Amino acid sequence: MTTMKNKVQLVGRLGKDPELKSVGAGTPMLRMSIATNERFKGADGEWKDDTQWHPVVAWGKQAERLAAQLRKGAGIVIEGRLVHKTYEAKEGGKRTSTEVILSDYQLLAPKQETVPAEMT
């Protein structure tokens, strides 16, 4: 293993509509929040759900395409790299945040609505 890579892949759904804005010299930037869910059996034998929220950022033409394609609840597979940031909070003190910088994506088919058996 000669090369170490910073690479993350997530499969999830958007928690809200993505936010597109221009930064710097008019470069498009899109922010979105993706929820992933893991289901597991706890020590008590009961099923538990663990939902994690992941901030994702896309840039340029890719940001513009995603803004036109995605809405709250949309399913997506993303690939990107993790970026950690440290900043000074308004109240004072250092804070850290982590976000995924998008490199590639694939849209998932919309959720199928289930039709009750008596209606088919």
C-alpha cells in the first residue's frame, strides 16, 4: 500500500432541499445534508435505528446540476473526501466541523409508494 487516500462513500437521503449560492468570484457552491441509517439489534434484543447526518458540499457545474435534480427526500449515493475545519465560535472557543467534499454521485430511484393489497 503505497498511497493512502481520503475517500468516503455514503448512501442516504436528503433531509431538506439543497442550498445553492455563489461564492468568491461567482463560483457555484451547493450545501446539502444527507441522512444515513443503520439498523441493528441492541444488547436488549430490540431493534434500534441509528441515523447520522452528513454535511456535503459540491462545487461548480456539479453543484448547479445537483441543485436542479435534488429535493428533500431524494436518495443519492455520494463519493468524496472528508475535510475537517477549525473555527472560532461567536461565543468564543474553538469549534471543529467535518464535511464531505463531493467528487461523484449517483441518484437513486424514488421511493415506491406501497399500495394496500385491497386496492390492487
